[in-house]
Amino acid sequence: MGFQTFEITASTPGIRLMGRMDYSQKPLALDWTGSGMEFRFRGSDAWAKLEAPAASPIMWMIVLADGQPITRFPVEPGIRMYPLLLGLEAEQERTVTLMKETQCMPEEPEATVLLHSLRIDGELTELPARDLKIEFIGDSLTSGEGALAAKGNMEWVAPWFTARGNYSWYACDALNAERSILSQSGWGVCWDYQHTEKNNLTDAYEYTAGVLHGPEAEARGCRKPWDFSRWQPDIVCIRLTTNDNNGMNERNSFEADREALIRGCMNLMRMVRKHNPEAKIVWILPGSDCRPELAAEAVKRIQGELEDVYAFTLPDYGPEETGARWHPNAEYNRRAGLLLAQFLRRLQ
């Protein structure tokens, strides 16, 4: 069949881009968890030209073939070709997914992965359509923090994040859904785990990659207003308030902040509805030790104002389902994702 090379842009035929990015950029910047590309090809080998403009922190990528993980690798500083799949039966077709495992790093906004081109020994074929589009807004639980490391590991490092061993992946896989993730460890609806008010997903939501600031981030379009018409989700899942709760604990300010957080949740749902008028909104309540009643109260109040808004409760995870830094492991994420998929299926 022979080698073919494709520059990856928003208009490259046969390529499905995943996640928010500034589509006018060349090369495209992969900032969010789970951002990347999918393609289907018949052939033997596939490579991608990737660039890491910063030496640290190291960003990790994963390759899937027909949904199954094949390889996981760090993107080294500079530009180079990375093998995705090699030595396949040349007459067979498969869908290949290349996506970023590591979340945005606001303290190092220059760190990203730039997607230059795809090279295949074979030919691109038609990608199967997805049945749904689902957007996830969350914190470290949605960034998959700690899911790949051993219980008791306390390192806060890029390799332990995952877009694949992540409840949102399992839910979308079960529903044959496209996915877009906006998640940031430690952040909340109104403030972060230390009660720092500037670190909130509400203010970031209307930008392409709103958690990233500075000249490097601006140069690749992170601070551009997001064009919501480009990708309209059928469902928006919000999994926040764990860190808002932790911030209140830090300040011992539960009584003073209770109403502000409820109203903040309502304002976020209003913003989501404004930009996604046809989407169902599902608030995934935090664990039982993080005052889930506050987000539940916000959902109850907003249901009198907005249609198609729901609350969903996941079971708590125990010691046997704990990974690194007290976060749930991949097995719990799988269980949670399948439970969420069951719930979302009932909404269709």
C-alpha cells in the first residue's frame, strides 16, 4: 500500500479530533486530559510526529487499537516520530486512538503536546460514527489522578494520571460516545482545595483551555473564548465540589460558605445550559464525606428553572479500591463508569 503522511489539522479528512483545542493552530496543541485524535486505517504501521516544547513536566500519551490499550509513552522534549502500531496484518482494518493521559499543568503552562502529523504504511478508511457526545467537567477524579499507581503511593507526578483508566472513558466506551474533558486537580466550582478563589472551573469554562495562563498558553490559543458551536454535547456531566468542600475545611468556613457554594453550582449549570441548550446536565455528587447534600440542593433548586438536570450518586470507594494519593484506582473507575453509563442510558 505504501507510506502516506498527513498533516493534522481541523480539516484533515478521516481524522477525528478529541477535546478542546484551538483549531486554527498549526500544530494543534493537546492540553486537556483525553485530547488527541482517532483514525481508522488498513495497513501495517502507524506513527505520529509529536512535540513537547517544555522539558518538564513530562506529558504521557496512550495508544489504543479498537479501544484496547496497546502502548503508553512519555513525549520527550523536542520533535520526533513515535511509533503507534507496528507489524500489523496489512489487509486488516482497526480504529486507532492517540490521546493525552496527563492533565493541564497550570503551574507550568508551557508544558503541552503538539500534534504535527500522522504517517501510515497503508490507507485511511472511514471512521465509524459515535452515538453520543458527552462533556465532563471535573477535578482530579476526572483527570484520573492516582488511578495507575499502587495504593499508598504519595507521588504527585504526571505518569499516575490517566484518560483511559478513568470513569469517563468507561462510561463513553459503554455508550459509544465521543468525549471531551475539562478537569483540573484541586479545583472546584468556586475555589480550590485551599480556598483559592481564582482556581475554579466556572471561570475557566468559556475558554479553550481556561485553566492555563501566560504568554505560552495564549500563543497556542488557550485563552481564546471557546466556540461552543463546534462541538455540542448531548450530555454534560459535572463532578465537582470535592475541592470546594476541602477548601471550606481548610478555612473552617462551612456555615459562611454554604449558600455561596450552592449558588455557585447553580450558576455553573446556568452557564452550561446557556452554551449547550439541548444537553442534559448530570451532576455527579461527591463522596459521602464531602457534603454531597450541597450539590444535591443546587440541583434541586435549579430543576425549577432548567429542564433536563439530574443528580447522580456513585458508591464510595474503600481501601481495596484506592490507588495513589487517596484517589480511586482503575478498577473503581471502571465500576463507576459502568454505573454512570447505566444511568445515562436511561436518560436517552
